[in-house]
Amino acid sequence: MRAFLWSLGGLGFIFFMTCAGSAMVYVLRKNRWTGMRTMFLGFASGVMIAASVWSLLIPAMEQSVELGLSEWVPAAAGFVMGALFLFALDKLTPHIHPSTGLREGLKSGARRTMLLISAVTLHNIPEGMAVGLAFALAAQHPGNGAMLSSAVALAIGIGIQNFPEGAAISIPLLNEGKSARRAFLVGGASGVVEPIFGLLTVLLASHIIGLMPWLLAFAAGAMIYVVVEELIPEAHMDENTHAGTFGALAGFLIMMVLDVALG
């Protein structure tokens, strides 16, 4: 129950940040988003890379040692399985990339709005899993304040990068002629998958403690797949590639500092 409640709090925060980003439709207007998007994509990639290392892979190795397992086997195997899982979803789930208009996944007659939501939903899955697992791990070690602080740091980092993700869905919809209210609701809805997958993963980990190292590494592999497949390429598509590069550096630095300082 402690793991569930702590995870619910962390997942609720990152979902709130997605909604807050979506609310930017009431602040920003059409031509102001394009230049910011590149920087935010880079920032998100930096956060996810740092979180994958400090908040997921290193704890996975430490948990493996606690459980008497090989230090690197669960981390390596879970990492590969997470990447393959996202690869399969990428190939099977119909979605469209906002920046390029490229359609991927199985053929579908779904409306463009739904395909845009699917694109963001794909990389929200590992983010929700990561935050949920971090709080579940902290709840399993109630005497270790560093683990709870690390989970809080991860939630803050993912929440920060969820803000522009929400805007990345809602503002383009506003530019296409959708009302601000509809654009906000669609942007917020794109983050619903985070608490759903996060809590499902927590429930699984709570019943089978030995799966924790594998699940932590699984979330890391899924996140790195998203970064390499989508975020970094899209952050370097327009003329101002340096914005994406420095955004990634800033995101990595902030997430690293948060995790080390708090954890």
C-alpha cells in the first residue's frame, strides 16, 4: 500500500505537469512555439538519458546485488527487453510525428489528432514506469531516505520535461484551428498513460520483488529507445540545431544534479 500511494503521488505530479504544459495554449500563440520546440525536445532527451542512468540502471544493479543476482545481467537483459518493447509498439501502434508529419505503425483510418496523441503516448509509457518504480523501490526500503529523495528527484525531472511535452501536443492543434479548450484537453489526455502504466508496473513489482532490477532496467531501455529514435533526431531537424544540443546538455545536467543532490 505504501508503494502504491507514494507512486500515485509521483505519477499524479508528472501528469499535472503535462496538463500545465497543455495549458500553454492560453498563453503562447502560433509563431512563438516553433523556436522553443527544438530546445525543449533536446531538454527532454537530456533528462531521460540522465534519469535512465542514475535513477534506473544504477539502482537496478544495486538491487541485483541485494537479491544475490549477477550485478549486470538483469540490468543488461531488462534494458534490451525495454528497447525491444518500445520498438514493437513503434511498429505496431499507428501514430504520427508532429514535427515531420511522418506516419508510422500499422495503417489506420484514425484522425490526425488521435495519431498525434499516440506518438506522445508511446514515450510516456516508460516515463510513467520509471517514476512508479522509483517510488515503489523507495517504499520497499522505508529506512533509506536517499531512495525516496532519488524518486522525488526523478519525478521532478520527468515533470519538468513533461511540461513542454504537453505544449508540444496542444499548441500545434491550436495552430491547426482547434479551439484552445479542445487543444488543452487533448494535450492533457496524452499524459494519462503515465499513471496507468506506472501503477500497473508498481503492482507487478510489489507482488514479485525479484522483478524489480529487471523492471527498472526495462524502463531505462524503453526511455533510451525513445531518445535515440525520436527526441534527438527531431531536436536537430530545423536550422537551429544548437538549441537542441544545448537543451540536451541542460536537461542532462539538471537531472544529474537533482538525482545526486537529493539522492
